[in-house]
Amino acid sequence: MITTWQCTFAEEQTVYNEIREELNSIFEYVDKEAVPTGLLAEYGFHLVQLDSYDGVTTDSNYVSRMTWEMLYAGLYDSPAHCRSPGL
């Protein structure tokens, strides 16, 4: 069972690395310092579409904890540049 988990994790990491390399090549000539918020949503790997989540709480954009974690992970993976040292 542990071997299966390790193989699955290794495959997922490989897929992520391939996608990250592709995104890096796409955004190679974008001036990331010009992004005022420091986050460039298109630069991240998102498992959930961000379109419905605009910061305004409504009954149609309530999410489960799992969906929230996927949204957070996508934003965490989207930094164009970091204004906070050490992060």
C-alpha cells in the first residue's frame, strides 16, 4: 500500500512539474513585477475555476472545506512575485 501511494505521489509530482514548466515558458516574457497584487491567477495550477469567487459572500458561492482548500492551493501556486521577504 505504501509503495502504491509513493508511486502515485511521484506521478502527480511529475505531472505538476510538466505543467509548471509549460506555464513558465508561456509567461517567460511577462513582466511579473508589473502585477500590482503579486498574484497572477493564470500563472497558477488551479483545480477549481475562480470565476464564481469574487469575495462577495452569496448563497451560490458557498464552498465545502475541500473546495476552499483547492481554491487556496491554486492561489498559493499563483505568485507572480512576492513583496514579503522570506516567503
